[in-house]
Amino acid sequence: MMHPIRKQRLILIVSVVLSVAIAVGLILYALRSNISLFYTPSQVAQGETRPGQVFRLGGMVQKGSVQHGQGLAVRFVLTDFHHAIAVTYTGLLPDLFREGQGVVVQGQLEGGVLLAQEVLAKHDENYRPK
Amino acid sequence: MIIFLRSLLSPKTFSRFAKQCIPWLYAGFAVFFTYGLGGGLVLSPPDYQQGDAFRIIYVHVPCAFLSLLIYLIMATSAGIAAIWKIKLADHITRTSAPIGASFTLLALITGALWGKPMWGTYWIWDARLTSELILLFLYLGYIAAISAFSQQRSAEQVGRIIVLVGAINIPIIHYSVYWWNTLHQGATLSKLAKPSMDAQMLYPLLAMIVAFFLFYLAVLLTRMHRIISSPYANSATTGA
């Protein structure tokens, strides 16, 4: 079958790649909460964020929750359909921002309301004509 | 057939075979690219959510796809070169690297241009974007490492190790959008599931992916043919 030297090289390569893969896997597993871009409202409700911490929150803009205030001020509710958090933001919203849209906001909680400094829109992987 | 395949492993025979393939590859590229570009930019309807801005997908997705595919091809030939000591496999790895790096850079640039109007930012350190950036550094690191050696043999040995170890990044890029929360959306095209894209938009995209792949093959074979048949590239053919 396979020449013994080649077999030896194959085993060596496979074991090196496997061990590096396991090492990288463990590192990524240990860092998983840092790699994830945002917390969900449920994670915040479970107390995974510290008070006063600036973090990103991701979820859907709840239908019927967007209220425009003076100027560029806006207030809306972000939900993951289990928990919801109110968000206030003053600034330009991305084009895709609308009710029922996935968004990621960055800011800190004050009295249960997230004061956002940045609002980014997510879009899904579906493409279809208007 | 087996004799033909075996003779292809000799760089000289391969080079002659490559020369015959090149015009066909460019012709195929021209056909698919014309259909993909026309179908994507003119014939396909605007997206329900993103309007006309979604059309950058016709460059972004093929570039990103090729950046992963070329790395997989490099890793496979690095493995073959390490086990069977086939010169041609090292040629494929070395010649593919700059092409793969270019596609990765293009994927990052087109992604940034798409991100600004849609997400609201050019760049964010989410898992998909960061792992794709690491892929660019892997390509550049490989190119830098193999050019740093004056001895062809040591260059190729170090290159194989870098490429094989770096291959771990490929599944990470692919699954990053499922393993972690990211701003980047999940995959539209998947082998197992029905693509979540309208057929009018999908066919030009698939044509663009085929076109970019044929372009890669054409450039790869052109460059390999040049390197192997060049009278000055003695070290490239006799070194390994």
C-alpha cells in the first residue's frame, strides 16, 4: 500500500494539524464571550453584564416601539422575544433601521434604559425582489 | 489515463498541458463573467430590503468564496507536497498565494464598501470580519516567509507548515457566523439547504463564482507555465 516513510509523514502532519486545531478550539471556547459581538436582552436580564459597562446589545426592534423625539433623538425597544430593553439614541440611523429589523447598539445601561452611542443595522441572508 | 495523469506530475509536461488549457479557461471566464455581470447588474431586480446596494454581492461573494477555496487548494497541495514530495504541488501552493491574497483583500474592501451604507460602519471586529482579516495575514505571512529564504528547499518546507497550520482558520471563517453572535449575516448559499435567494438573483451570482474560479485557474496556469518554462527560474524547477 503506502510507502512506510510516506505513511509516517502523513501521520505526523495529521497529528500536528489535529493538535493545533484542538489548541485553537480550546482558546476560542475560553474566549467565546469576548468573541461574540453582542449580548442578547436575555443575557443582560441574567446579569451577564456589569453595571456601568459599555457593551453591545443585539436584537430586533420591537414593532410599534419606535418614537422619534426632538431632532435626531429616537427611542425604541430591543427584543429577543423573551426579554426586552428600551434604548435611547441621538444621531443618524442606518438606512436599514426599521421596526422588525435586527440591530446592534452599543452603549451603557442607566436605570434599565440603554443609552446608545452607536446603532448598526443587521440584515439577513435572504435576497428577494421587492 | 493513469499514465497521462502521472506524466502531468512532471513540471515540463504539465507546463505544456497548461499552455493548451489557458485560452479555453479565459474563454469560459469571458462567457460566465459577461452573463454574471449583465444578469447581476442589469437584469436582476433590486432587493426587497437593500435595493440596488445588494448588487455588490456579485463581486463580494465570489471574492470571499475564492479566498477560502484557494487556501484549501494551497493546503491540499502543501499536504501532498509534504507527504509525496511532488514538485508540482509546491508550485501550485506558491503560485496560488498572491492570487488568494488579492481575492481576500478584494473581499474585505467590497465588504467594507457594502457595510457602510447597510450596517452603518465600514469595519467592526466581529468574528467573520476578523477571521477573514487573519486569512489575509496568513496569505501575506506565507508569501513573506517563503521569500525570506535564499534556499528554495527550506522556503518550501517552512511554507508547507505555515499553510497547513493556517488551514484551521478556514472552518473558523465559515462557521464564525453560527458559533458566535456577529453583525455579518449567515450564509446565503449552502450545499445542503435551498439557497435563500431569488432565482433571478441567484443564477448570475453562481455564474460570477464560476467565472472567478476560471479566472483563478487561468492566472494560476499562466503563471505556472511562465515560471516552469522560464530559463532563469532554474531554482524553481530543480530546488525542491
